[in-house]
Amino acid sequence: MTTPLQFFPQRHPVHRLSDEMTADFIRAQQSVLHIAFPDAFTFCERVLSDLKLSIAPPVGMKAQPASEVADLELADLVTLFDGMLQADGIPASARQMHSENLARRAQLIRAFDCPDTVLDWVTTKVVQIVADLPKTAADIEVGRNPGDVLDPYLLAANQALLCEGDFKQAISATVTHKALMILEGLMGHLHEEVIGRMRGNVRNPEPRADNAEILDFIYNPFPGADVVQPPLFDGDCLRLHQIKSKTGTLNSSGGKRLAEQMRQLRMAYPGAELYSHSLVGNTLRGHRSMGGMLRVEPSLIVQVGQASFRVLTGSESGAELLVRVYQAAFELAAEQTGYSVENMTRAIVQTFIERAEDEGEGYLESVVHQSTRGVAANLDSRTYQGGRRRV
């Protein structure tokens, strides 16, 4: 018999959602820690089983709720599992490695019902984005936007002020900067998807382009929300979350648009709590769009850092839970791709050297010419045709 959707009044608008979204809500309600693991013993038993260790947790853990173990920070989990291994006679030489692996696995299981599925998904995304990281001189000379060219004046400052005059170090710093900008763009999408897959959460799928702003209970039930949390006990409420990496991600106009979407959701789902989160940060001071958002939708709850993770993960160690899956995925992606800034820098510098020698000038002068010279017609608005041929 299929488990029904729980804790919503009979006439609540959520009953108008699609069968697929309803099933996601039910899965989220069934995945929460205290439902999945009735006590700390069964939680630790799962962790030990996942790593193929034939060790039984202490029987006394059957009297503890799973959260007393699952919500420990990494260092405390290492100590806990080290004690179990020691009690089972595992030699000290092996305990450190096992206890650290068990602690990391425990945080993955605390965060996700199926951690390996999430880990595979994140690793695949990271591997895909590595293909866009700088590998050649052309990759740092021009970005995806043809107008985004390497700034020779910043490169000169980089070389003289930050790299002790070393051109190779300056190129290495430029490659790293370009790579970090690409990875920063990836992180926002990862946050939405990964947190949406955590226990108790539902990832709100991206709407179709022609339906992005319009609320439709079947095709676009939560415009503006990234993650949805169905109520987890009787008397709990529906929570709708919009997630950004940092407080500066949204400008004032973007914040106003978000608040208008949240206001629409408040009217469509009476009693729901509305949240705007910035995951990385330790204060709301300097939040660029909070004031404007609250003027449009006063019921919106704006949070940052640990306050956000507490609501989104149900754990005081929520920030660690998120970094755990990223740490594992990034390590796997690094093994699979073999990407190295040092290797890329070596090849890029060699290109600059050869070009400068061919042109009979210095490295920096070569970059200046590459970044400022082009087809004459494309340098002046009176002759520029935006890719079209002049008649």
C-alpha cells in the first residue's frame, strides 16, 4: 500500500500538485532521520555496514535517538567510531583510517537517503565543468563573451606586485582566477540540487522557459523557490526556500523580483513559510537586497550561514554535511580528469613565449597587442555591424 502524503489539511492547495511532485513530497517525509533510523544503533549499523565492517555498535545506543550521533561534527564522529573500533580489538595502526572514513560516511548518510547516487551526480557535474577550465592560451585570452579579453594592465600589476616579476607565476594566477570564476558559477547550481536531495527536502525543478513566472500547480507549482520542505509532523508547515551562495549574489532588482514571486507563493499556499538563504556568510550586514525584499514581502525570512543550514538540513552541522559530499566529489573528479593548473600554465606560458619570439617583442607587449588589436571595422560603432556584412 502506498504511503499517503501526511500533515496537510484535506483542502490544502498542495493536493493539486502533480503525481510526480506528490511522490517527491512523500519520499521527503519518509526520508527524515527519525523515520529512517529509529535509534542511534540502527544509524551506526548502517554506517558500519556501508563500509563492510563486521562490527556491532554498542547496545546502549538503542536507547539514544539517531540525531545524538548523526548530528555530531566530524571530529566527534571520528572519536566515536575510534572507540567502537578499539572496543572490537582493531589495532591502532588501522583505527585512524577507518574511523575517519566512518565519520565521513556517517555525515553523508545523515544528509542523504542514497548518498552514493548524489555523490555520482555531483562528480559527473564537476567532471563536465572541468572541460571548461583553462587549458590553452586562447582560454585565458578570450572568455565566452568575445569582449571578455585578458587585461594586460592587470596582468602587469599581477606580475610586478604579486608575483615578484615572475611572468609564469602571473599566468598561473590568471589561470587559477579564471578557473575559480567558472567553479563559482557551478557552485550555485550544485547548492540548489544537492540541498534539494537532502533528507526531508524536495528539489523544485526548473520551470519551462515559457512558464517561468506563472504559477501552475502541475507544471510550475513553486516559481521562485529552489527547495521545498513538506511538513514533517502534525502541526508543521510547508516551507519554501530560495537559495544563493552569498549575500551579494542578488542585486536590488533581482531581490525585488524574487520577493514578488514569494508573495505570489504566500497567497497560493496559506500558512507556508518563505525563506531566502545565503549559504556562505556569518552576518546579514551588507546584504544588498534584503531591505528591498522585505518591503515587497514582509513575511519573507532572510537567513545566512548556520541559520540557513539549520533550517535546510535539520542539523546543527548542516554546513559540514554539504562540504562532505563536495569534498568527496571533488576528489573523485580530480582523479578522473587529472586537471592541473601547473601543467596548464606550463603549456600556456610556452605559447606566449613562442608568440613573442615570432613577433620580436616582450611577453607583455604581445598580450597588449592581442587584447587591443582586431579587425578595424569591429573597433568603431560607426562601422561595426554585429557580425552582419555591410552592404
